[in-house]
Amino acid sequence: MIKVIKGLLLTAVIFLLTGCATSRGYLNITIPQETTAAKENGMQVYIRNITDNRDFQARPSSPDIPSFGSKKDIGKEDLKNRAIGRKRNGYGKAMGNIFLDENQNVQGVIYEAARNALISLGYEVTNSKEKARADAIVMDITVDKFWSWINIGAWTLRIDTAIRTTVSEPTLSKTFVVDTLAQNHCQVGNTANWKKSIRLAMDSYISEFKDKLK
């Protein structure tokens, strides 16, 4: 009887820590819109391309590697571009994915973050070829990593989010990397805590993006 009670308690704790790990989760990520700058510098940045270059696996060696439960999902670009994390049960087994909502994808979120950083430094920003000026600074961004995962402790958990992009400015013959990691220590793996981890990572990403441009 005691073993049964302990087993039930353990199951309850695991559920509280990880939430419903078997089903998919969906998040809407809001990036603050920077509409004004302290002083406009008169320069325009044309963000020409944003490419999702993340490498997904079906059986990753560690939870920080982007993954799907099925190999057939890896080839589905619409799913890949929206997948940003993977749930795990209390024993560490990978379960359902975390996706951006249908009206969002990783490229769009990174664009908004880059736009935020650039406008705050006084740049005009566009992703439209028609609106790009002849003297615009062309910028291409490759998303190398955008992933959230759970690290489970004895009674608590931590949701990590890593974002890394390679930014090329061919008109300036310049390339730089923006790389950040955020950790959210929490008690429950619910939607709010997943979003908090991602929000912390996005805030850090925008800050580092700005530092690389200064």
C-alpha cells in the first residue's frame, strides 16, 4: 500500500512539473514594437532574407537539439518553421512539440526582434524589395538555433531557450553572430512558463543584436 501511495504521489508530482506532455502546445510570441528612436540616423536596413537553417532530428542525443517524434515531420517545412520546443515527461522522455501559432513562424519572430533592435538604434527598417532604397544596408539572417527544452530536477524544473542567428551584411562585407541563452526556473511546465523562457531569450537576443551593431 505504501509503495502504491508513493507511486501515485510521484505521478502527481511529475504531472505538476511537466503538465500534459503528450499533446502538442501552441504559443503566440509577442515582440514589443519599437516605433520611435532617440535619434534617427538617416540610414535604412533592408532585411532581404531570413532562412530557417535549424537541423531537426528524430532521436536527438540531448533535449537541446531540435526534434520531432517522427522522421516524416522533419521534411514538412510548415511544421519545422513553427516548431520551437519539445515537451518531456517526468522521466525525461520526449513527448509532444511546442509550436508557434498558425499565424506565426520562426522567421517572422526573428524579423520582429531584429526590427526592434535596428529601430531603437535609429535605422529605418523594411523587408520589402520595393521599399528598399538604393543605398539601403542589405541584411540576410540565418536562424541556426531557436529552441526551448525542459531540464527536470528532483522537485522543480528549468525551461531553457537558446537562440542563435548568423547575420550577413553583404553591402558592408560584414558578418556577425547573435547567440543567447535564457533559463526560466519554475515549478510547472505550463504555457506561461514556456512563454516566459522564450520572452527572456528574445529580450536578451534584442539586446545582444543592438550591441553587435553599435
